[in-house]
Amino acid sequence: MIYLFGLGNFRDEVTTARENLHCCTQCTESFPTSDILKIHLRGHSERRFRCSVCDKSFRDSSRLSIHARVHTGEKPFSCALCPKSYARTDHLKAHSRTHAGEKPFSCILCPKSFARPNHLQAHLRIHTGEKPFSCTLCPKSFAQPSSLKAHSRMHTGEKPFSCSLCEKSFSDTSALTTHARVHTGEKPFSCTLCSKSFATHDHLKRHSRTHTGEKPFSCSLCDKSFSDSTAFRRHTRVHSWKKPFNCAHCPKTFARPDHLKTHLRSHTGEKQFPYTLCSKSFARPDVLKKHSRIHTGEKLFSCSLCEKSFGDSSTLRQHSRVHNRKNSTAVLNAKDSLLILTSQWPLGKPFNQIF
């Protein structure tokens, strides 16, 4: 069923939804009834129990004990259906709804529903466009406090989420989860048009454009378009001649980081691409591919002027000069013949009677 709302009705519906959630005006918590909200509000005014590890204070000792588990990592409330455990009973109760499929908090503006009231509150901001959590270091603002917290690490450089299998660390858990698939080989995002799968949704979205032919990133300086933003940004450097990636060993600069990485091997002598059928190794994969054609006899590059084929494009270019020289010689010979003929033609006789 589809509902159409006027702008006034839309705002009224959103306001009603928020009122039904009974949101606290002093923090991001929300509650299903006004009585629970009143009890919660007392906690903001009566805080006599202070945490010895951080500056937070609480109105009773039981709340302080619950908070202490943030520092100790204690999670005494375990789920009976999976290995997960929680520091608070309400968190366990909310988690148990994922097993039961229960989502009692429904959005009145779309068909979505949620297991927790704060998740519904965050979702409503998608409809309103509200972004109440602002960064103090730049103009950006966010719909959720967790998004602001993750963003703030871009300014501080903090990367608290470390991979247990390598030395890499990340500023948010989602980036760590995506990275973990490099080690596990997991590719949960499958293409519906072919058998390929991908580790991230963005990679799947980019791949899907190979089927549709969509190229949404257009260059304003030429007629070229690209299927992904990375290739588009790389292309723009052709027009600007920017080469921001500098070699630390020589004056050369490069437009792309992968080109710099390849170039650095010329200084280190590293050749990490060995060929399996002989003892040779190469610094670049494209050179290895070219070399492999010597063994396979494959000749992909054909001359359009004769029947010859070649194993690489550079040899084809060298060969094409043979035809260019022949054509140049033929043109010069034709010009010489014409000059001789015109010099011997009887004066005053029309030249169109040459044949």
C-alpha cells in the first residue's frame, strides 16, 4: 500500500512519531512511555555516584555498577540461542528480538520496523533530513552520534579497531569487518546477472555497471565518461597534469599511486612477478603477461595492412613503420613523376588531356 503525504501532513506525522517515542531532551535516549522517561530524567538531576575511571556520575549505585562494565568488559547476560552476551538486560532483550523476528517499533512513514526505539528514532531522520550531531572541527553534521564519533577520528587519526590477523587498524567497525574479508575470502554480495561475488556492496554496484553500460561520472573537459569515481578522478589528472605522487629516490612524479609503486621497484630491483615456465621474474604484471606470449606463441596484435601478427603492441608499432616508409616512398615517387611529366607537357595544351 502506498501513502501520499502533503508537506504539512508529513511534518505532523514525524512530530507524532517522535512524541510517541518520548525522547529525552538532555541525551539521545528515547522511551516507549512517559513514566519511564520521567524516571530517566531524574538521572540527569540527581547524580551522586561517580565513576572512578571516568567523569560520569549516576543517581544510584546500581546504575554505576552497570556502567562499570563498560570499563571491565563484563557481559553477564548471555543469549540462550547464540554465543552473544551483554552488559545490560535491556540490551539482551532487544537482541532476543532478532531471533524471534520481533520488531515492535514501526515507522509511520514507510514499511520499516525496528527492534529498538532508538533505532526507529535514528531512522526517522532519513525522512526529515535532520542531522543534529555536528562536528566541532568542520562544517559536517550527522544523523547519528555513532556516525559523528566515527567521523571525528578522521581529524584525530585515531584507529582503535585493529585486525587480529595483520597489523592494519581502522577508525570504525564496519571498515574492519570489510577488511576481515580479505583474510577469510568471504564475498557476500553476489551479482544477479553473472556468477561473480564481491566483498563490499560498493564493488558489486560498480561491477553491475559493466552489465548496464552505465557511466555516471562524466568529464566536463572532454567527452569521456566512467563507471566509477576512482577512474574518473584518475582521468582528471590528464587535464590538470597533476602528479601528486613523488618518488623519494629521484625527481620523477606520478599521477597514480600504483604507478609510483611500480616505479619504486626500479630502485629496489624487486621483481615480485615470477614466470612459472622459466626462471625469469618481472617488476610489473603487464611485462610478465607480455613475456608469457613468447612461450605460448600467442599473437594478439594484428596488422591491418598485411597478414602479420605480433605478441605485443610495441612490435606491431615498429612493424607499421615499414608500411609508412613504403607509403612515403610511393608518394614521393608519384610527385617526382608528376613534376617530370608537367615539365615535358607542351605549353598551352590543357593539362586535363594528359590521359
